[in-house]
Amino acid sequence: MVVRFGMTTERGQVAYEPETGRFLVGQTPMWRPRSYGDGTAEAIDHAVKDLIDEAFRKARGILERNRSILNATARELLARETLGLEDLVKLTAGLERDGAMKPTLATVQ
């Protein structure tokens, strides 16, 4: 994402590698020399780490805020082995999400 689409504030909207073809269509990744220097490579590594750390922080926060729902869902799964959509809608009714977009399981159908 950072190298191919340049999706970071620090690096800007710069693509450091060209598009290589279709995604996941039996192509094995081929090594090719990079077209940027060591400093840029290091900055890209830091940008990727920052994205991963931020995603982890958000995910952990959502799980911590919804620990009771997580535990209730786990108990139901242990008791029944499977849960349907209606079960999940009931179990996640009080779910606290992070961010502006707040879809519900009922709208996923």
C-alpha cells in the first residue's frame, strides 16, 4: 500500500513501484531492483510499521471496549458451536465501534 500507492501523509501520493499485473492470479512474486534509495526504503518501512501499529491499536481498543460482548459470544459458541445471523445481531446489539462508519450485521445481509 505504501510502496505501490503512496498512501501515507509523510511520503505523499507517490508510487515507488509500478503495477505488476493482476492480484493473486497465480503469479509468483519476482525480485526486481528497487528504484529508490536506502533512506526512502527506511522511511517506507517506518510508514508500514506505523500503519500496522495504528490498526492494531484501533482493533485492540474495539475489543477492549466490547469485552463483555466478546465474552458472551464466546460462551454462546462454546455452548452451541454455531451462531446464525439473528444470534449475532442480538449479541452485538450494544457494540461500540471506532470511526464514523457504523454498519450493523442487519445491513450486511
